[in-house]
Amino acid sequence: MSKRDYYEVLGVSRTCTEADLKGAFRKAAMQHHPDRNPGDAAAEIKFKEVNEAYQCLSDPQKRAAYDRFGHAAFENGGAGGGGGFGAEGFASSMADIFDDLFGGMMGGGGRGRSGGRERGADLRYNLEITLEDAFNGKQAEIRVPTSIKCETCEGSGAKPGSKPKACATCGGMGRVRAQQGFFAIERTCPTCQGRGEVIENPCAKCAGAGRVTRERALSVNVPQGVEDGTRIRLTGEGEAGLRGGPSGDLYIFLSIKPHPFFQRDGADLYCRVPISMVQAALGGEITVNTIGGGEARIKIPEGVQSGRQFKVRGKGMPVLRSRDVGDLYIQAVVETPQNLTKRQRELLAEFDAESSSRTHPESAGFLGRMKDFFGNLSGS
């Protein structure tokens, strides 16, 4: 059976970078590793196929030969990267995979190869705003408890006047090698936790972490038109990195308070306005406030029914990062009169006695038509 193209096996293009290649290999190897798929022969075959492809393409000379001649470059004893790789090469290319699979089982922790500098964690801040804030936009001031770089040691974690030293266990590499049966496996150094260096004289202020906890005041620009759940990212405003590492990011998650009058659906706003029975019957005009602070006049026609909507163009919410604006919908809700006086009751009774299908076209005969309809169904 012919071999699959190595680039196809790893799911990368022929012009991919070394970083792309390594990332694709780690993902595929983690997915098909036998320890994650016990008893799955197909996964084991794919795992060997992935490793074979990476062994070839990760070597610049082998990759160049493969790009020119394909699998034929490694046939008949050629300098190939096929299945014949030694334990040393296997351990080197698989070190990160074993770290992810087995974690701290062998004393490993985070991977460091950058002198102990680790990126700070991303932070989340929940910010509640009003619908008016979402309409107008605002500059919000927030206070975020976070870790910042220690000023005493300038983030190094070492006492002023001293420096971190290379780890004696791993020689500053951050990794040590262990023999496991036929394989030599690299793991994170248990002494320095993969940082490659140790601090013999830690800073008294930050206890060697290179950062301290403080509350910071930040200004957040909330643009017009944001919706509930909108996320704002502030790059570098998250937790400070360990021992001078880069800071993480701060994510602001917005939530909008319920409004007493308006309900929002995307860029459109909806408002229920009660009107009297007389106003619904005779018609008239109502004035409602808009979210932008102005007023809108709505003409109510004679005989309007409860639930009728009236559209006011351009009086809704602005659309985020756009010049478009939604509409405002006014829903008329006819209110049934309560607490009637004796005279009012008499007038309504008199009106009802004189009403007909002309004044009440929907209700007139409705129950009768309904009874006839279901009667015909049961008789058929």
C-alpha cells in the first residue's frame, strides 16, 4: 500500500513554517497516542504514521529531499526519515507530548526554556452598564485586583544585587532525561520546574515570584451599540508574568441592566404603552420618550386593537462599529377600565346593549362559530 503524503498526514501545507509543523504534530500525536487510545489498533497506526512524517519534515535536509523526490528519496537505503528513527530522535521530538500526557507524574510542571519567565494569566472582569450607556457609549473607570511586576527586583524575583543561577540539576536546560525501557524520555526538571534557573536569594517583597498583588485603576472605552455579552480585550492588562515574563490580557465582559420601559432585540427597541379603551375607540395621539432623550409622537387611529405596533424609524439602538441605527416599536395595549362608578357602569351597559357586529366585528358571533366548527369536526 502506498504511503500517504507526509504533509497530508500532518494536515499542513507544503509552505508551512517550523512552528506550524510542530504545532500540527503535537496536536495529531496527542490525539492518536496509544495511551489515550488503549486497545485501538487504528490509532496506533496513525500515531506511527504521524511520527514518521514529523521525523522527516522536521529535519531541513530530509524535508528538502522529500519536497524534491517524495517518498522515493528514502527508498533503497536512502537517507530517509521513514520508520527507522532511534530512541534519541524519538525522545527529542516527543518530549512535549509526554509532558502533556503525563504532566506532573514524573515530577514535571510547566515548561520553561526562557530563563524562568512565564506569561501571566488572562483575567476577566464583569462590567454591568445601563441601556443608555450602550446607546451613548461611555468611558468606564474600573478597579481590578491583579498581579503587577515587583518594583524592588524589577520582576526578576531575585534579591537586589543578586541574580538567578543556572539550575545544577538540568544545567540550565529546564529538562532532564530519564530512561523508560527502550526509550529515553525528556521531562521537566523537578528542581527548577522547567525554568532552567533557581533563585538562591529571593526578593523579600515578592518572595521570588517577581510580582506582587495590587489593585489597579483602568479606563475602559465602551463603544456605542454594544450588546449583552460583548467582550472587550485589553492587551497586556492581565496578570504580570513570573520573573519578568509578559503580562496576560484583561477581558471585560459586558452585561446590560434590564430597562424599566424598553426591551431590546438586536438594534431594535420595543415599548408597551397602555392606552384607555376610549382612546383606542376614538383614536388620538400619544407621546413617548426615546432612548436618545427625545420624544416620538404616535397617532392612534380609531378602533385600534390591543397589540397593534407602530414603528418609529431610526429611534432604536446604534449598531456596533456601524452608522446604522435600529427602529423603535410602540405596542399599544388597551387597558380595561377598573373601579367604575355606578354611572359609568350604566353607560357601559347601555353601550353594550346597543352594540352590534358592526361595532364589535371580531367578538360578534365568535363563540357560535367556534361551537359550529368543533361540532362539524365531531360529526364528520
